[in-house]
Amino acid sequence: MLVVMVRIPINSPEQAEQMIERFKNRAGRVDSYPGFIGFELLRGDEECISMTRWASQEDLDRWMNSPDNMQAHAKTLEYPQASGQGQSTAAHSSHGHGQAGGPPRPQVSIYEVAIPGAEKV
């Protein structure tokens, strides 16, 4: 199993709430993809983390290369500016890092689960 974590910088509690609402209202195209196990959105003081779980690297690759993924990430997102003041708008067609001097962009990390947690009912 793989866990994909996308760290999304935020500047304020209001911006965190906007991010939470955006994810609550997402299209959910990924939910029915083969190998997709689950999604969580974590909220911290300075970032939100979008976390998805996948059965295999092949399943994740299939999603990442799909037209549905491109559509899901084709919307314009707002990112905080590096100075921490205001917001900047940037096109987001895939998960990636910001350019030098630009606003911080989501940072993506992929982890293989070494010891899975026990499911509680």
C-alpha cells in the first residue's frame, strides 16, 4: 500500500476553512478508481495535508496518467504568497513544487506502508 501526502501551505484559519470546503465539494473522480483505498484531509496551523491511500504503485500511476486526474486538477487554486501576506493564483494541472521566487506550491511525498495499522470497527 502507498500513501500520497500533498502538503498545501495556508496563511490563516479562514484560508484553511476555504481549503476544507473546496475538498468537501470535490468531484470525487478518484473515489471509484481501481486501487484507490481512501482519502483524508488533515488540517494544521500552517498547512493542510491531502492524503490518499493506494493499493499499488501501478494503481497510483494509472490515476496520475488518467484524463480524470487531469480534469480533477485543472481548476485554478489559490496559494499563499511566500511572504505570508495575501494570496496568489496559479494554474495547477498536476501536483508539484513552486518555481523559484513564486508562491509556495503543494509538496508531494509518496510513502510505502511498511507496517499497516489495524482496522478498528
